[in-house]
Amino acid sequence: MGLPAEGETIQIHSYKHNGKLHRIWEETMILKGTDSLIIGGNDRTTVVESDGRTWITREPAICYFHAKHWFNIIGMIREDGVYYYCNISSPFVWDDEALKYIDYDLDVKVFPDKSYILLDEDEYETHKKEMNYPGVIDLILRKNVDRLITWIHEGEGPFSSEFIDTWYEQYLKFSK
């Protein structure tokens, strides 16, 4: 199974812990792809929800997926700055059909001034019971929320000042 090549367009599939498909992003362009890291870009891509509803993203976004971290990060480029939506999730896998991960409900929204809020804690607690998340998963996820917040405070990875600009420029070059 080869990794997607730079400039290739792929789908992103999000699942829930019970194995059910949660959401599909129809088109994301690969900007960098290694065994441990995939960086992608998209703009006004169609998103299909598990119930079949669709919507279209509103702005360009740079997506960061890591094979060792239990989160992924979407940097959304808006007129007033970069907003981040961070999904607490399993590390990604690539299987020639799509980039895939398990969404574990908790999200962190980060504003251009790097303030943030933790979202969907009630949903997480409900699904943890309904889908019987093992205790070890709960510990891993909580530890990764802390790691993500450290990254935000320290400007690490996608939160560094140049990350989104650099990869957005790359996305624009591939999009021509």
C-alpha cells in the first residue's frame, strides 16, 4: 500500500469507535505524505455526514494528521486570521481508499489569538458509555488533550506562526 503522492486528491473518512462511518471529506489535496505525517489542503470541499446530509466547507484549510498523535488539526484560513479545529481522534491510517481515523468526540477550537475552548465534553461522556470506550483509551485521549494544549501554548507544529502560511502557499501552487 503506497502513500498518496504530493498533489494527489484523496478522501478523508472519519469513523466512530463502534466502526460506523461518521463523516467524509470528498477532496483534500496531499501536500506532504510520509508514514508518520500527512498534510493536506482543501477549499470548499463537500462533506458528507453519516445520515447523508452534505455541506461545503467555507474557507481554505490546511489539515495535519499524525500516525503517533491522538489528534488531528485543521487550520481554517479566514480574513481575520487562522482558526483551528482540533479533533481528538485515533492516529490516522491510509489504506489506498482514504485517510481514516476514529473521531473521539472531544474537540478543541483555537482562535487567532491562540485562546481556545474544549468542546463536546457531554457528547464524549455519552459516547464513552454507549460505545464502551476502554479505560486505556480514556487515559490516552485525556493525555493527548493536554499535549495538544501544550502545542497551542508553545506554538508547536501547525500552531507555529509560519506553518499554515507555508503549506497554504504549497496548496496554491498545486491548485494552479
